[in-house]
Amino acid sequence: MTSGEDRTRTRRSEFFAGARDQFPLLLGVVPFGLIFGALAISVGVSPLAAQGFSLFVFAGSAQFIAVSLIGESASALVVIATVALVNLRHALYSASLAPSLSHLRRPWKLALSWLLTDEAFAMASRRYRGGALVNAHWYLLGTGLTLWAAWQISSAAGIALGAGLPPGLSLDFALPLTFLALVAPTLVDRPTLAAALGAGVLALTLINLPFRLGLVAASIAGVGLGLRVESTAQPRRERTIG
């Protein structure tokens, strides 16, 4: 039976709630898109190809790495392999949300998986912990489409500006601020805190590994540490309840 709260959360309200909740994160995403567009042009990527990256790849960090490697004349195989390694974290995002989306039809799953970014995952994870989940996938659609639209517009603006941005204008702060804004609200218990700290320390330790393998290793180790802390805490909770 559907609860009263479920009935009040319509598809429309969920969609616009997702779009609204994404807006604060756009303060970091938009400068990031501007930088990507300008960087792509500066290394010799055509405007059409640069916009195509944003339209079809839609993965900020992967796009930055790809155009940087292209600027260094790396082979297509190296570019593809590096981008694939960097984006392995999306497999973790998918595994986390899969149980909540298992009831959806394939077209929904394909659309939402394409829109699943770091920012969308952060918002969706918080939403799926909030109950009343009948139309919650519309929330994920709203937050994902809002981010996608902002990324296209900011990338296009960066492409138009090209390498004409003032050399002293540094917008590099936007990326770490965006990820801090994503991570902070999720650090609600010991397992997530342990995972974040462990992954952060290991990522810094392994920063010099080639092909960004340090990020991959840190992500896997962080998940493992979080699960370990969770499994240790579970028997304690059971003994307390008993």
C-alpha cells in the first residue's frame, strides 16, 4: 500500500526537487565546464569534437584527462584505457543504486545510468535515504538533466572563449570545492568517514602512479575500509540491542 507521503511526492515534484537541489553544486560545475571548453580548444581539439565530448561522454574528469592526453599526442588506445580506469568509480555508483532502481524498465535504467555523475550520485544517495521512494527515480532524472544542461552550456561557452581567457584567471579551485560539497553531507557515520579518509590518504600517497591508477586503488581500498568498519560495528549494535 502506498503511504500518504508517497502520494504527495508526484513525478513532477520529484523532478523539480532534483533540479533545485542540484543548483548549489553548479557553482563549481560551471567554471569547470568553462575550463574544459577552453582547454580543449587550446590543445587543438575542434569545437565540434569538444562539444561532442560533453554531449556524449559527459564525464568532467575523464574529459579533462582525454583532451590533455590528446594534447600530448597520446595514442587512441592510451586515451581510452586511461578514461576507462578513471571512470571505474561509476561502477561503484551503479552498484550502490542498483537495488533502488531494479524495478524500472530498461529505457529508464539506460537513461539514468548515462546521467549518473558524481554530483547526481551524491544527490540521489541522499534522496534514497529519505523514504517515499515510489517516484524517486524522477528526482534522479531531474538532478541529472540539470547537471547535463549546465555542463553543455558552460562547455559551449568555454569553447567559444577558447584560449582567449586571461592567463592569470585561475578557476582550478572549482573542482576540489565541488567534490568537497558532494562528500561533506554524506559523512554521517563511521563507515563513510573511514572510507573517505582512507581513500583520501591513499590517493595522495599513490598520486604518482601512471594512468591515475592511484585513484582506482584508493577508491577500492576506501570501499573496503568502509565495509570493514561497518561489519565491525554491526555485532556491537546487536549486542547493545540484546
